[in-house]
Amino acid sequence: MTNTADVFQNYIGGKWRPARSGETFPNYNPATGELLGYFPLSGEAEANAAVEAARAAFEKWRLVPAPKRGEILYRAIKRNWRVL
């Protein structure tokens, strides 16, 4: 029987991206040993890209009033609670 697992990517700057190396690593549930999926083996380049994207996004996000930010985050969590 073949066990197929999802292959995940990094979410950087609003886009899904694999690691630049193209490498992945398996991640297992420590309680059951079940394969959860394959995740990108990210390095310094991906970390730097994520930091730069976060800095750019912050400039716009910081201008949104706190109650509105809370509402946006609440809706995002409500829509995606199963994958969090």
C-alpha cells in the first residue's frame, strides 16, 4: 500500500514557493509516527525573503485601525481553523 503525503511550500510575499534548493524533508506526528507531509528545506535565502515581505506588508498593515485588524484576523482564523 502506498502512503501519499502532501508536499508543502513556503508562503512568502503572498505566493506559495518551494525552497530554492528544491529539497524537502519528511515530518512525522511524534505521537503516532504518521507521516504528516514533506516540507521545504528552507535556508537563509527563504528567511531573508520572508523578512523582507513582512517588512513591506507591515507598512500598509500598520495603518489599519486595530479593531479592523482584529476583524480581519478573526475572519481568517474562522475560515481556516482546520488547517491551523
